[in-house]
Amino acid sequence: MTHYLSPDIWLQRPGDRTLASNVRTGRRALLETEECEELGRFADGQELDLERHQRLLDADLIEAEARPSTSRMEPLLNALDRYLLLEMGFRKTEIREAFPDGPSRLKKIRSHLSEQVVEGAYLPHVLRRDLNAMLDHVATFLAEESEPSPGPFRFSPGFVEGTAGRPLPREDYEQQPCMPITSQKRIETARELLSPGSRTLILGDDDLLSLYWSMHMEQPCDVFELDQALLDFLKPRLAGHLTLHARDLTLGLPTEFHGKYEVVFTDPMYEENGMNLFMKCCADALSDSPGARVLFTTRPDMIDAGDRFEERLAAVGLEIEKVEKDFSRYRLPDFYRRKLITGFGQHGISANLVMGLTQIPYLYADLFFLKKS
């Protein structure tokens, strides 16, 4: 039977071996160089040989038509049940009859939290925002899990194994790299916007878009990145039609790069001033071509001043053409999980519920197609 790389795969290289993980199920394996090369052959599908591939299969690194089950669902559903029982007074039989699945239970709990906790008690704005966003992430995860398996995803050859060895994310740069599947999908989404002579700009590249671009795109591309460790990782891996620029954009985009690009990618920090700066750089970079677009990744319900997101875009001459909801996936980082557990616990929200909610593997963000206004 033909198997493919899991769409939930993530690689990291601690030393000489590669730690390959399935973020969704939590299973993983430490691979030798030869095993990592063998794993890469499943990008576009390969017949399974149990004798050779058992470790890859056991770690959920490869899969066929159906998704492997995830152990994350049990603690999440248990936490929802416990909240309905202990905090809302439902009996077990009532829960099974009235709320037969995870999405319906979450919807009921969300209504209770909104009425009794968010509105009925003092909850700081940031925590109120984070709670609503977290509930949205959980709802997205539950919806994905309740849908039939979408079938195999075909990674482009060489990309996934090329991500191994990347430096760890830097919290001081607000780096939160997306999953390899998201990086590939972002570039492929932009393909139809490009002509042979188009130029592209990547503003910040902790998502390794340039690595995929180098392997599978032909148009010239400029990459602005400040993290020296990331630059050192990318430099020997990029082809000649990509140019790395070690630039600090705090003074804006240099004028020689203004108006040059048909496509601009960015996934900026959530802090207001930093994101405003990236918005201005995107607007300055975009060409006057009618088809020129910024592919801007963010989550308005999680960012600073998210209620003024469109207003802030308008201030630099950009407007939203369309949005693809929950397009991007990110591993839910441990520091964010700890932040939520501590913050909500201090304001009386059930620790058991928060522990359950934060069992989900992913945070999600939207992809905004922006054009000049």
C-alpha cells in the first residue's frame, strides 16, 4: 500500500540525528541519517515495506488514506465532560443525550463561560481575548477531527527533510514558525499570482518559505531576515535566484526595494507597533501591478489592537481582498500553554478545563490577501 509523509510532520535536529514528530498525535522517533533519507522518499508516495519502515509507521510519520488516531482527544473530551458535570450541574445521561459530540459540548461550555465568567467576573482584556481565541482554536481542532480524513497530502520532494536542522525559535523575536505543510501551501497559493518576470519579497522567514521557494519556484525572490542563526542556516541551502538581506526594518523598507514586488509574504509579530511597521513595509514593497498582492498571515482576535486591524491597514494604503480562515497551523508552544494555565487559574477559571483545552496540538491563523486601496 502507498504511504505518504504525514501532513502533521515536524523535524528538528538535536545533534547528528533527526527528531521526527507527528505534532497531532504526539508520537515521534529519533532517526539516523539513512532513516531520514528514507523518510523523505515518502513525500510523493511510496510503497510500504514493513521490515524497512516499521519505525516510521509506529511514530505516525507516514500514513495511508486514513489519519492515525490521536491520544489528545481523550483528555480534551474528559475536561469538557468534567466541566459540564461539576461546574454546570449536568448529569452524565444528560450530557450524552443533549451534547453527543465534542463541538456541541464546547459550544455549551463557551456560552456558560461567556455569561458566568467573562461577563460575570472581572477578567482583564488580554485574558478575555486569549480565552475567546483559545476556544476558537479548540473548535477548529474538534471540527477537523470530526471530518472524514482528507486523504494523503503530497509534499514536494526535498522540502520536509530540508527543514531539519533549523535553529530553535527565538521568543525575543516573537518567532513562532508554522508547520511545513503550511509553508508549502502558502507558496503554492501564490503561484497563480505570478508571471515569469514577477518578483517576490519575504519579510521575515522563520517559516522557511525561502527554502521551499529555492527548491520549487523559478522567479527571483528577496528575503529580509534579522536572526543571524536563521540566516546562517538558510544561506548554504538557497539557490541563486534568492537573495538574503540581513536588514533591520525598524527604519522601514529601504527605498531601493519600494514598488518592486508582485507578491509579498509576511507573518509578523502580534505586538501593535511591530505589526504596523510590517504593514508599512508591505505597502511600500508592493508594485503598482493590478494583480500585486500581500499574503499577510495573522489572527486579528489574538493581536494587539486587533479590533482596528482594517483601519491600521487602511492607514498605509492597503485593503483586504479576501481571507482564508484557519489557513496556517503552528505547534501550540509550551510557553503559551503555561501562560494560559497560570493566567486563567488566577482568575478562577477551572484549571482542569484549561489543561484539557490546551491539549490541542495547534494554533491557527488566517491568510489575508491584501491589495493597494
